Amino acid sequence: MTDFFKGISPVKFEGPQSANPLAYRFYNKDEMVMGKRMEDHIRPAVAYWHTFAWEGGDPFGGRTFDRPWFGDSMDHARLKADVAFELFDLLDIPFFCFHDRDIAPEGASLAESNRNVRAIAEIFARKMETSRTRLLWGTANLFSNRRYMSGAATNPDPDVFVYAAAQVKNVLEITKDLGGSNYVLWGGREGYETLLNTKIGQEMDQMARFIDLVINHAKKIGFDGQILIEPKPQEPSKHQYDFDVSTVYGFLKKYGFENEVKCNIEVGHAFLANHSFEHELAVAASLGILGSVDANRNDLQSGWDTDQFPNSVPETTLAFYQILKNGGLGKGGFNFDAKVRRQSLDPADLLHGHVGGLDVLARSLKAAAALIEDGTYDKAVDARYAGWQTPEGQAILKGERSLDDLAARVEKENLNPQPHSGQQEYLENLINRFV
Amino acid sequence: MTDFFKGISPVKFEGPQSANPLAYRFYNKDEMVMGKRMEDHIRPAVAYWHTFAWEGGDPFGGRTFDRPWFGDSMDHARLKADVAFELFDLLDIPFFCFHDRDIAPEGASLAESNRNVRAIAEIFARKMETSRTRLLWGTANLFSNRRYMSGAATNPDPDVFVYAAAQVKNVLEITKDLGGSNYVLWGGREGYETLLNTKIGQEMDQMARFIDLVINHAKKIGFDGQILIEPKPQEPSKHQYDFDVSTVYGFLKKYGFENEVKCNIEVGHAFLANHSFEHELAVAASLGILGSVDANRNDLQSGWDTDQFPNSVPETTLAFYQILKNGGLGKGGFNFDAKVRRQSLDPADLLHGHVGGLDVLARSLKAAAALIEDGTYDKAVDARYAGWQTPEGQAILKGERSLDDLAARVEKENLNPQPHSGQQEYLENLINRFV
Amino acid sequence: MTDFFKGISPVKFEGPQSANPLAYRFYNKDEMVMGKRMEDHIRPAVAYWHTFAWEGGDPFGGRTFDRPWFGDSMDHARLKADVAFELFDLLDIPFFCFHDRDIAPEGASLAESNRNVRAIAEIFARKMETSRTRLLWGTANLFSNRRYMSGAATNPDPDVFVYAAAQVKNVLEITKDLGGSNYVLWGGREGYETLLNTKIGQEMDQMARFIDLVINHAKKIGFDGQILIEPKPQEPSKHQYDFDVSTVYGFLKKYGFENEVKCNIEVGHAFLANHSFEHELAVAASLGILGSVDANRNDLQSGWDTDQFPNSVPETTLAFYQILKNGGLGKGGFNFDAKVRRQSLDPADLLHGHVGGLDVLARSLKAAAALIEDGTYDKAVDARYAGWQTPEGQAILKGERSLDDLAARVEKENLNPQPHSGQQEYLENLINRFV
Amino acid sequence: MTDFFKGISPVKFEGPQSANPLAYRFYNKDEMVMGKRMEDHIRPAVAYWHTFAWEGGDPFGGRTFDRPWFGDSMDHARLKADVAFELFDLLDIPFFCFHDRDIAPEGASLAESNRNVRAIAEIFARKMETSRTRLLWGTANLFSNRRYMSGAATNPDPDVFVYAAAQVKNVLEITKDLGGSNYVLWGGREGYETLLNTKIGQEMDQMARFIDLVINHAKKIGFDGQILIEPKPQEPSKHQYDFDVSTVYGFLKKYGFENEVKCNIEVGHAFLANHSFEHELAVAASLGILGSVDANRNDLQSGWDTDQFPNSVPETTLAFYQILKNGGLGKGGFNFDAKVRRQSLDPADLLHGHVGGLDVLARSLKAAAALIEDGTYDKAVDARYAGWQTPEGQAILKGERSLDDLAARVEKENLNPQPHSGQQEYLENLINRFV
């Protein structure tokens, strides 16, 4: 045991009345919700990078955190792994996620870098023998190193594509070996700083080729997890190709990947794309590509990705509603893609962030389940579309009517449909009853 | 002749030195640019609605314009048509565009409404015998009437779908009869005010069914123009399904319409979707769905669609570059989807808007052509991607390498690609040489 | 009694467990909160314009509502007044607010318009003899009529200034006569569409002159309510001079009005100015100009003012915290500057909006009060600033130290202050305990 | 001479026809514009930090630039100073600006840090004996070090205030010694990450105390340059107190500094505050606090500060119009607060950025001057306000009319003012004639 979290006790469920800031008030992992354990609904995960690798810098200031594992050696990386599993145990959390560069330092060559990642992964494997925390997903960092400044898969230099491919191969294999449920691709550099030096069509073809390589390799090695693309519209690039769920869908359809790849949807990325989180979930569900979730929130007044812990039960309830109606997240889960603020210097702050976030998820899950079990809301929405269930509605939908047919009917029946209340305020109040 | 534009002479090309505010300084329709008449590149159009139907209202104030044709009678509509062609002639502009509700009043039934539209269209046809102005595109207004408040194709009530279909049939046929080059679908109500009362999947299926009806009817009647969807992310709805070009592409691919339908891209809609106009053009070109353009601009500080006339030559030059590289707009053109400000009360203001806009387009076209003819810029961009033209680059792109192959090469060659300058400032300065 | 709300019973408090959509679950007017009746904390008001005058139009569509009082006659205005007080009674709400043009039609001259307003005000006075609803504030509509398109006080034409002044005089006097607690000035046209035709300095002087006239007239007639400016950054104008609370404060200070005028702060206007609502409240409180509140919310994805009813308890709790720490709103209150959506056609929707909004306010008030009464939160914030309470901290603040003194102390003490955790996540979780 | 810019020749004016990317096409320093040398209008400056200290990092990636002076020793700092003056000479630019931390490394104590800064400043002084480049302004970096994470002047810990004060004393004195024309205060940490842990009133008092110390010390040491606050609404903080020019003005008025302090206005900061640059200039000019300018531009689609070089002549022309109408910038100037993109790795890129920026400024200055000399535009705007020059207009403005007087006049004259065209399109076209 390191002494990083010295004096902090394991976080327990104490119920809504507890005033203990390091207790769960709502997150009660074994509590049954709609016939399933709460934990199996949420499948929450700690993000290795935000929690252990981020140093507290921002565009105008450097490191604020003072962690004994900050440094470039494998000793530092091993200490970091020790502290990580101590936090997992303190939180009693079932999953974590990582990028290769979060867990091990870059070496003098890719071969050495890959060996470093593998070495730490083996430490993870050993720790997982005694800890119950499992791997939700792994991913390769294809954005921090300057070699990727102009893209990884979409780089104008094919050698960078090749290098990135080799890096992904390593992490994909390690993800499989660690029993990871998903492999995620986030394309922070797959986009452009200026359209002036960019050939979009060429770069899209490169990106498709890259995804194809990953899909084929996953099959070859027998990885049976989900392959996920994480949409984000911008930042760090001015424009990123995986702008939002709809854009990713168009890409998948164009290149024929729509049955192989799903989306990992992040709250803050949805917001940056000028969507609500529940919108992106609903769109992905309707397109069959809802895979997993990055739980966080963005500051409403900041124009960049703030990756804060979720703290609004009303908003997260709407997300859980979409997820529950989709039949859950399957192999996906809720990764806390969130970091404590750069002024939150204390080890305890890392726990405050996760405890608050887990309680918000738990409370929201229960609210969404209650809403569904009550049934009033779903009935109101179904009633609104009832006309499309009639024989004539179905005939139109099935393509059994032509424009001429429909025009003739308007004329014959002197059709003049009247609008009906959309009942937005009623529905909003109804939702508020459950949060 | 009405006397609405009394005292205003036809607008002529007088050259860059002219200080006459109602002369063209750059728009010289017969001037040859890259081997084609300027007018044939731009194919500019007056928008009937903004120019003749908009009353100057905004969310906090009513009509400011005082036009003799404001009113609900067919007499008013006929006067409006007279003035419209007077403006076309004064501007010597080759095209116009219209919505059915701009040109003729709604009747007591759809049948009467359609007859009204047909009657005015016949007046147009007669006027086109003496005027040289032609129809760039027609469209149906499926958003103003309260019956469409919850959508047209995507309405929860199938009767509204049917009504809309019958309305579109009429305008599509009229567009064909008037020799229109395109038929446009803009879905301002195809979206939602609140996700709370909305079934996205259901509504997408309805929208696809509607498009299919239109495509089939166009074929049936022998309409050989382009069918265009006009992307817009929001306004009037909180969310619109045709969010941007990439989203529309995904929709077209999902339902198999990608060879039947293209996009009509509007500057201000691109901006509302957090894209640059040239980005949307480049994306559409790369996907093969660049159809036509709505030329305008948005105020940079306003969060809604302001539909102002274009006035920035540097920005519009980047748009023309994309269009020229795409081989032009074909049957498309530049519709001025722009209105004079609500404080621009005078008849002359209608001319100032169009004259300024045309000059900006002309100047930008010439700048983009000069940039291309110079060649320095294109060479710089091509050089950036040269690596992908090598045999190994091509082999990767063609799928002749696996992830294992690429990883083996990194190891064998100890590959460590170095980044190269993206030259953004150099390229920006280079562009500025031509504007 | 009209039959507009036929079948709708008065709304009663039924407690949190009620599933009756037209009952209050939290709004219990006589419940004591921190020693004061709930109603006396909130002082909620119905906005006449949104509730009775708005027709459901938006920039792309006309009237959707079908109200028997829509029309330009005084008979219509009287019917509207009848229905208004019926709603006030159904809601059992203590206040309302109005613009002159909401309550009575514009006449052929200002004299006639003013008489119309006065006539309806007399009807209000009579109704107030039997209803318990009082006037929170009145205001003049200086933005809808085309005469104000270029500003009222800031119009380039002094005759418009004069006309506006005469209009305000009438409403100010009526507000006094009806016992109104406040008079509000909202400057939707006091700004510009384009800086190109605008002299900012000249227009600011005009605006100051106008305010001065109002202050003096209020004193002259013995109006003892608050005079309030309502900040809004834009819409309808591209830029409005009353951008936000800080901007209004600078204006008041420049012209010496800071003791005469306070702010009426609207949630959605704060959001449009890229502030949180609680920020604007805190700033106004710190400057001594917090007067009253327009309760609503904006859609997070829409770039314009959506004026929806408040529905987020967590957000509104933060607002009540600021208000309670400020000692309450005094003569101010919570005006529901909110309208049901244009698709909410039914009379009952008007009640759903207000009932849901009142419940959110009540629940938020109670949460903020509990947070304050618990005391943990305030103690944590006070502790953060404790250093400034030391003698040396106070000496610095009082100006008893020079730059030389401070530099000497750094050198002498080799001062090297270390940062402390800002505890954001802990504080967020703490707040969440009470909402 | 270092060999960093090896092979790059001094940049000369070659005229608009030049295709040499490292020649000035418009910037011709001695050319007379409205009776003054072009250089004396613009007073352009290189920013030390962006040009020499920025490493090319962004929130998702580290250093991309490879500069021989990157490192923490004084030797590195001296090499950086050598290269800096080599660039100044190559560009033949009359000014530069710096933060203390850009030019010299932080030491083990503030005393050592201050000595480091002083030592490099002495090198600057020696170089200025042979170079013609002078100091436009100096400033202290009160934001990068973690000690400032919660503010400098507004820190909850008074010791941080004291430390910051001592740091500013050093830079202020050095700025004076180097003949700097201005001293700038930018408060990137004077704001908050969360209102939850913040006392705004307390922090404003601290900030005022700090400014007061600076003003007094400047007087004491005989610094006769301008003291400038640089507004920015956010980034790095969620909210910064110096939000925009109007907010800064309110602060200055509250504490009585309005005659002692002016504003340094940055293009990108105006944009982040949802203003146009010319708006902020016009507001500052109208309030008498226009001091200096940070010339750059923001990407229109990015939500953060991108600090790109200016490249739009139409936009910058509007800025120069405001500046020329204000009588110029006096002791202020145009600091290029701009950095080449992180992908612009080559030494030549540093020149491309500045050469392009200077040419845009020069071209814009000439366009604005031509617009003013033509006179048509100013006449049109003056005509719009002519009514206020009449005796009655003046009487109103001077306070010689009461609300009763004005109301009586409306009644007596049956006043009904009619609106006049705002001529926006005409004015926009007119401006376009000169750019």
C-alpha cells in the first residue's frame, strides 16, 4: 500500500440522509432497478488519464497537482498503477479505462513504448486477481505526441498512419488480453486546423482504411468486444471528422462499417456539437450504434471541453431514459471522462469527484426507471403518434401510396388537418415528478 | 409598369472605379473567367420571399415595410409579380427562386391554394417570354402555416404528411412546367421543439418515405432538375434533422437516396452548424452531393439566422475555390437567400442589397479563378500529400497491407516519422494576394 | 366568467406525492421558510404579454394559438382582462406584470393609445377589489411599433425620443395608480443593427437623458417603487446597450444614477450574455443594484431567447441562494417572463407552465434555505477567505501598505505562498445534498 | 548572430505586385497616410511570448516546436533574446512587448526571479542601442505559476496578493527603465472557476486595491506611460472580471480610476465576449478609455482564444476607422498578440505570420483613411442624427425639457414620427468600395 490516500476510508453506501461527504447516498451497487443490479446498469469506470495522468495544466498555466508518480520512468508508472488500484478499491468501482500513454512512458522507439505498455498491463492483470475492478475499454493515444500533430490515420504522411497502426495493434491486443469489453477510437487529430491545407476526401479514405485494419485485426485475434468511435466536433482540432453521432453514422455507412462499429458518446462532446446528451443517445439508438458513454459535463459558459463530473440529476435522468429504452448499454458502460478542477489539489478531491458523480448516476437511473415503470409518460408520447398505427398510416409508411394517391385523397376528403398541443410543459412537469 | 421603383435606372457594369452606388463595379456578366461567362459560373437568383414577401418583422416587432402588394388577395399577388419582374429586369439577373406561399395567397382549401399558385405561375410563364430571368428553383412552404407546427413529413399526424405531399406535388409540377433547374426541400419543421415528445426513428422513417415519394413523382413527370435538401441545424425548431451536409449524407445513405438527392448549402446555415461555408462545400463535394448554394451571410454575433447579403470577398473567395475545384455547380446556382434589414425601408435598398451581393460574388469568383490559374497554392497542397502517391502509400490505401504488416514495418525500419510545417500562415498570405 | 378555462379547477397545494398535474406539489404559499411566508419570498407574477398577448408565432411561422381575445378592439382587450384575472385566480398568484401594448390596442394617436391603456387599467383596478392579485410592475412597449425600429430613447430622430417619453409618462403614472411595486425599462431597440450607422456616444447620452426624465417624473408624482433596467445583450438588436448587469452598472455610474435605478435580471438574458443567472444575481448584489427577477430559462442549444418556464431545481437553487444572502428581493419579485411553446395550444397548457414553474421556485427556495440553515457551505467559503480578516490582510485592503512595503515583505519573509484546494467537487456535492 | 534564421533576408517593401512571400506588399513604413507616417499610425509590436516562449502545445498535445532556446537556464534566456532581436531586425519592426516570465526563468525565490528579469532587461537595453526596436509595453505574468491558480490580486490568500504586488513592482520599474510606453494588466486568473467558492464583492475590492497600488507606484517612480487593463471574458477562468470594455469601465468608475487607466483591446477577446472588435473600440473611444490594441483574430468556429494573425482586410478596416476617428492610439500601438499555428514548425513561419499581419494592417489603415478622406460615409452617418443638432434636440439633450413638457408636445403637435431607412446595405457597399 502507498500512503497517497492515507486516512481515507473505503466509500460505503450510507443512504440519502448521510451527511458524510465520502459516503454514497444513492449509489448502492446491489440494489435492484428494473430487475437488474444497479451496478450492472451503470457499469461505471474510472478514467486513468484524467484521474492519474492529468497534471492540472491549462492553456495559461502549468502543473498544479503534486503527485509522487509524475515522471517519465517505469518506476513512476508502477507507482501510478499501485495508487490507481487503491482508488478503485476505495471507490469499490467495477471498471476502469486507459490510453496507452497514460499508463506507461513513451520509449526511444515504438517497440520500447509498446513493451512499456505491455509491462504495466501485466501489472494490471496481476492486480485484477485480487481487485474486482475490470477493464471497460482501452485505447491508443494518437494525439499528444508531435508526430500526430497533423493527424494519425488522416496524416498527409503515410508513415504516420503506419506508426499509428502499429501503436493501435499493441493496445488492441492488450485490451483483449486484459478482458476489455470495448476498444475505443477517438480522433482528436483526425480533422484539420485549416481547410486551406487539407484534402477532405483523401483524409476520409485514409480514416476508413485505418478503421478497416482495426476491424480485421480484432477479428483475427478474436477480440469480441465492441469497437467504438467517440464523436467530438472540435478541440484540439478546429474541425474533427467524427463531429457527432450523425456524422459518424454517415461515415460508417459510406464505407460499410455500420454493423462493425458503434459510438462512445460523451456528454461534453454532444454539448460542443450543439446537441443535448440525450439527443445524441436517442439518435445513436435509432441508428443502432449506441455503444457506450463518457459521463461528464461541460461548463455551460465555457467554449471548450471542461470534462467536469456530472452533477445534474434532471439532465442525467433524460440520458438514462434513452439508455433504458434502448435496452441498456450492453458491453458499454459509464466511463467518468471527468477530471477534478486544477484547483482541486487534494487526494480527497479525487474521491469527491467520483463519489458525487456516482451518486448522480444512481439517482438518475432510479428516476428514469421510476418514470418508465409509472408509464404515464410513455403513454402520452405513444398517443401522439397513434395515427401512424392506423392501416392508412401504415400503408403510407410502407410505400403503398404515391404522391398522386395522397393528393387525390386531400382533394376527395377536403383534408384540412388541425394541430394538437405538443404538451411540452405538461411533459416537463411530469418528468420533474421523478427527479 | 408599376411605379414602385420609380426613378431607378437599370443597373449596369461601370467598372471598379465607379462611385455610382447602383452600378456594378465587378459583376460583368459576359466577362470570361476560366473559359466561361461570369454569369454562367454564378447563376445568381433573386429570392422571392425575402425580397417581396418578408414584411420586416422580427420576434419583437411587426411589419416595417410599406409595400403596395402586402395583402391576401390575388390582386396583391399579381402586383407583387409585376414588381418582381421589374426588379429582375433592373438587376438584369438571370434567375429567381420561390416558395408557393410567397407568390400566391393560401385559399380556403388546398385545392384553391394550389390553383392560386398555378395562376401566378402562369403569369410568370408569360413574363418569361419577354424577360430573360428564369427559374432556378421552386419549393413548397411547409413551415409557416400552423398545421405544420409539429412537422410536415415528420408530423405525428399522418394527415399532415398527406397534406404536405399534396402541396409538394403541385409545386414540383409547376417547377417543371416553368423550366426550373432544381426542386428544393427545406425542413424547418422537420425536427423537434423538445425531444420529450418525439420519436426520432419514427420521424426519420417518415421523412425518408416523403423524399421517396418526391423522387418517384419527379421521375414520373419527367422533371430532370436536381432534387436538393437544404441543411440547417436549428431555427425555427430547436433541432432540425437536416443538421448539416454530413448529417444529410448519412440520411441519404441510410435510405438509399445518395444518387438521387444533393444539397443546397447556405452560408448562414453552415455558420449556425458551427462550420465555415467552405467546409460544407468541401464536404459536399467530397461526398458527391454538392448541388446549389444559398448565398448570404450571418451576423457573427447573433445566434440566429440573419440572412444578410454577402459582403466579404475573402470569405466568398474560399467558397468559389471549392466550387471551381468541384467543376462548378452544374444545374445549381447562387440564390440570394438574403433580405435587406428591417430598417432598410426604401425601394432602392432592395437594389443596394443585390448589387453589393453580386459584386462580392463577381470579385470573389475572379479572385478564386486567379488563385487557381496561378497554381502556386494547389501545388503546395498537393506536395503535402505526396507520400500517399508512392507505391507503398497506394498499397496501404488499397487495402493491401494488414495491421500486422504495418507493425512489422515500423519495427523493421525503426520508423519514427517527423512532422512537417503545415504552413498555415504562408497559405493564408498566399490567398490574400488574390483577394 | 368567460368559459375559456372551462373545466379547470383552482390549483391547490397537494404535497410532493400528488400525481395531479394541476396541483402544486411544493408551492405552499403560507409555509414559513426562514421566518417568512413562501409567497413573500417569491412574490411570483404572471406576465401578461407572454400569457395573453403572444400568438405563438416564430420567425418562420405565424399565429398558432386560437384565443377569442385576439383582435384590435377594446372589446377584445376587455375580454383578455377578464380571462387574465380568471387565470390569476385559478393560480392563486399574488402578482402580475404588463406592457401597455399588451393590455390595450394602439389608437390613431398617442393620446388615444394612452386613453385605451388607462381604460383597461381602470378595469384592472376594479378587478383588484375582488381578486387578491396585485401589480408587480408595469412597463411601456417601446419596441414593437415600426416607429421604434431604430431605437426609442436612442433613436437618431429626436421626435421618436419625445414620443417614447410621452408613452412612458402614461404607463408610469398608471403603474403608480395601480399600486405597482416597480417600473421596468427594457431597451430591446436601444442598441444597433449595424455599428456602421451608429454613434454610440451620442446614443448613450440620449439614453441617460431619458432615464433622468423618468427618475424625475417618478419623484414628481410620488411613485415610490423601484425603477429597474432589464439587461439583455442582444435580440432583437444585434447589440443592446444594456448588455448585462456590469454594463448597466457602468452606465448608471457614468451618469450618476447608481442610487436611483436597479436591475431586473432575467435568466435567459444572463445566458445570452454568456453568464449564469446566479452570476448576474451575485454581481448585482455586490454592486447594490439587485432589484427584481424575470424567471424563465433558455434552451441550452438555441441561440435566441426562448423564454421557457424554469424547470431545473438545481439551477434555481443557486439563484435563491444569492437572493437570500442578499436579504431577499425587497419590492422585487419573480415575474414569469415565460411563455408556453407555440405547440402548446390548449388553455390547460397555460396552467401547466405556471404550475410547474411555481413548483420549481418553491422547491428551490426551500433547498437554498436548507443549505443556508445547515451552515456547512457558508463556513467552507468563509474559511477560504479567512486570511483577509487578519490584521495584515485588513491593512492591505484599507490601503495602508504601498507596493514598496509589500515587496519588502516578500523579500524579508522570503514569502512563497502555496496554493490550497478550491474544493469545487466537494462544494458541488454539498449543494446536491439539498436539491 | 545566431543561425536560427539562416538564409532569411530582411523583409522589404516591394509593392502589391510582388509575389515574394517574405516581402511587404503594403506595409511601407514611411508612406504618409493622413499626414502621418504609416508606422506612426500602427506602432506595430512583436509579442515576445507567442513568438519566442510558446512551445506549440495545446490541451491535447505537448511541445511541437524545436527551438534551441527552450530550457530553464539564463543561457537559454540570453539565446532567446539574441534571436528575438534578430527577428525584430529582419522584420524592421519598431516595437516589442513582453511578460517577465517570457524573457527570463523563474528563480528559487521572487528575489532571484526578479534579478533574472532585470538581467535580461539589461541585455535588451544594450541591444536597443543598435536596434531601432523599442518597448511598447511590459507586463507581469500572474497566471502561469500554480501559486496564482486562484487569482493574483483576487486570491483568497492575501499572501498571494502580496507576492503578485512585488512581482509587478519589478516589471513596472523595468518597463519604465526600458522606456516602455505602456504597462499592461491582464487578469486571466482574476475571476473564478466556480461561483460556489467565490465572494465577488470581496475580490473586486482586492482588485481595486491592487490597481491603486500600481497607479501610485507608477506616479512615485515617474512612469509616464499608460496603465492599461486588457479585457477578456473567460479563458483560462470560467469567468474573468475584466469581461469587456464596458465592464472594465464600470469597475474603473466604481473605484475612481477612470482617469488613470485605459484599455488594451484584443480582437479575439472582443469576439469571445460576443462583440465585434470595432464595437469594443467604439465603446472605449466613447468612454475615453481607448489605450492600445492587441492585433490578432480568432477562428470563427472555435470556442477558445486562438490568437491567430489578422488576415481580413475588411474587418481590420472597420477597426482602423474607429481608431482614426478617435485621433489614433497615442502611446498605444498594435501588438501582434498572435502565434503561428502549432503545426507551423519552421523559423520562416514566424516571419510569414508577421509579414502577413503587417500587410493586413497597412492595407486596412489605407482603406480606412481613404474612406474618411472621401467623406461620403461620414456625411451619411451625420445626416442620420441631424435632428439632434436642432435647437429643440439640443434642449432635450441638455435637460431643459421634462417628461410633462415632452408629453404636452406630442399631444399638441399630434406627433407621429415616421421611420427612415437605416441604409445598412448602402453603407456596407460603400465601405466595400475602399477595401
